[in-house]
Amino acid sequence: MTAATIAQPAPWFGRRWEHRHATVAAAGSLLACLAYWAATLRFAPEVAPGPVEFAGTATSLWSVWITQRRNVLALPVGIISVTLMGWFFWEIGLVGQTLLHWAYYLPIQFWAWREWTRGGENRTELAVSRLTNRTRAGALVAMIAFTIVLGWALDAGWESALYTYWDASIVAASVVAMVLLSRKKVESWWLWIGPVNVSAIALYAATGASMFAALYVLFLVMAFVGLARWRRAATAGIA
């Protein structure tokens, strides 16, 4: 996107280039997930994904893929994705992840959708920007505090909850990262890289969610690409 597009609201369902990009990403995401599913059936049928895990993984990959290029269609796709992923996490006992997806990711996708299209000056398209040092420190404090509170709540409220403080740390980082992503802040990608993706890969592997662990390896690669793209956009002051 160029600077010329910032002077007006963005279409709710994207421009032509976003439609083309989303179509290619949808096909690529589906093919990648089908390849994983076929491989597990052949070599490790005990970890082959069920329909909810498969659909949640495919739509999650699709959403993150197009988020890198700030494609507004990432947000309606994300609404579908987080609904499916929350359902899967409930089934495997990761209560913190379920709450993250249904109670937070789902409603914030709608807010982010509005912010990306009309969150700039005079309700124009929102440009990519960076946090100040003060707001970076505030984000760090918020993550630590939320991890402690949520970890305690999961321990106290759900006997079946697994790895409560570990799960809570990913939830806390994800909450802050999504707020920053909704406002198109470059620093959101740093949180997706470390406190979310690297940690989630290990957690999902430990709980047998093998397809999600593999998915988050792809997310980690995409996060580095997203960071590079958004840093260039912030420098240029474009959406």
C-alpha cells in the first residue's frame, strides 16, 4: 500500500490486490495442512488431526499469512479461526488457551477490523507505527502482571487445567500482542516471535497438539517476515 491510500478509509472487505493475495494464501494454507494430514496418516496416525483441529489450523495459517502484508481480510478470516481453535483447545484441556481465543481473540478481531480500516486520523486507514519507550515498558509490566493473575486463577478454578503458569504466560503475551497488532504497532511482532510462538511450540508439543506445534513453527517464520515488512512500512509511514 502507498501513502496515497492513507487519506481515506479502507474497504471493509479489502481491495483487489487483497482479494488476490488472500486467494493465493488460502490455497497455500489448505495444501500445507493437507500435506501434514497425509503425512501423519502415513507415518504417525496417532497424531493425525481431527476435523476441528484441521480447520482451525488451516484458517489460522491463512489469517497469519495475509496479516504480514496488512491485508484487512486477515480479520474476518481470523474470526473463523479463533472460534475453531478455542473449540479444539477446550477439548484437550488447555483452558487458558480456550479463554484466550473465545473471550479475547474473538471480540478483539472486530475492534481490530475497525481500527485497520478507520482507526487513523479523521477515520482514515491506520498507518503502521512504533511504540514509545514508555509504552514498551508498560506493555512488559502488563504481561508479567497478567501472567501471575491468570496463572493463579487457572490453578484455583480448573482442576483439569494443564501447565497453568506456562499457559498463562502465552495468553498474557498474546493479549498484549493482539492489542498492538490491532493498532498496527511494529512491536507486536516481537511478542509473537518469542513469548508467544517459541513458547507455544513447546507447550503444544508437550500436550500432544502436534499439528498446532507444527503450525506455530510456520507462524514463527512468518513473524520474522512480518516484522521486517512492518518495520519498512513504519519507516515509510504507510498503511
